[in-house]
Amino acid sequence: MQHIFIDESGSMTTKYSNKFKYFVICVIRVFNEKKLRRHIKQFISKNFEELKQNDKNHDMFENEKFKELKGSSLTYDLKIAFANYLSNKCSECFEINFIKIKNKDVSPNTYENTARAFNYFLKLFFTNRLNHAAFPFDDYYLEIDERNTKAAAKDSLEDYLATTFTIEENKLKSIKIKYEDSSTNPLIQLSDFFANLYFSYLLHKNAYKDILKNLRNKSILKYEFIFPNNK
């Protein structure tokens, strides 16, 4: 089974695309969930005080107790440290894929329903990866952050992808989707972290270029799907 975790960063907008240039979706495929969870937990434990001191918006801690890892709440140094820690400790545990949407090039009609647009971007990404044999013919289990997802979209995405890839194109065996609050799921938090890291790179390329290069060199960062170029 292919176990995949998905989260996003940025905004879907054409009206304000000059200010909000990108929307990013991070798709993480996990190969050793137990080991990856253990190393995430170890990093948090080793950096507990620094994480707490830098949680200015109280997104990661509640009543002095750690709640969840949030990429947007981490300093530059903590982002680099966490990415390097995972790439050194368990590079074989997971792979990262990004979907980069350039808002100024998106048709306004696409964003009339942002939940539908999110589903559409995922469908295009999976079409690309399956057509290039980068993802195998297998059973797929997707876990997605629920907090920015409308109820109607939750019901439609599984049917949408299953109809396309198991019936029409026969590119995978089955697909199941579960929506979760990221605060209860460290691997959705990991997807949030890398989505934010990549989004930060797009805004400040010199700051994060080296860490992304390192992730590519270690074959952790596999692919960057760009919309509409890859459409």
C-alpha cells in the first residue's frame, strides 16, 4: 500500500495574485512510518525549549504542553535544522513532492470553488506521476489536513480520483482518503512543514535553496509539479 500525507501553504487567489503569488500543496509518500514518527518525536524532544520560546502565536504549544509542529511558527534556523535532521536520520523513510500553482496564470473560473480546485490539482498531479510510472500500480491511502477542506469536497475527492484512476484508466488498484486534524497526525504536520518550507523558498529563494538542493541530492525531494506548465 502507498501511504500518502497531504497539506498546503499559501492562498488560492487570482484577484490578489500580485501579493499572493503561489499556492503550494505538499504530497509526502511514506515508506517507513514507524521510524519517521520516531525521529520527528526525537527532534521535538531535543529542541523542546527552543520550539516553545519561538512559538509567538501559540500555535505549537497549549498550556506549556506541545500540541503540534507548525512550519509557519518555526524560525529559519529551526526549519533548516529539522529538514537536515530528517534527511540525515531517515532519508529512506519518505519522499517529498510539491505542486506549485502560480496564481497569476490560473483562470478565475478555476478558483470559483477552491475545494474543487484543490481536488483538480491533486488529480493532475497523480495523473502525471502515474503516467510516468513514478507511482506504482497499488492500493493508495491518502491522509489530508481537514481544516481547510469543505465537507462537500471530502465526499467528492475519493470518488473523483477512484473513478479516474481505478475505472477509467486502471492506473491503481484502489484509493481511500481520510481527513484529519493535523494536530493529531505528525505526518500531516510533516507535510505542513515542507509545504511551508517550499512556500518560503518561493518567496525568498536564496534563504532555502541549499536545503532543497540537499533534499534533491538525497533523493528525498522527488518532483515539483507546476501548474499550469504541467497541465
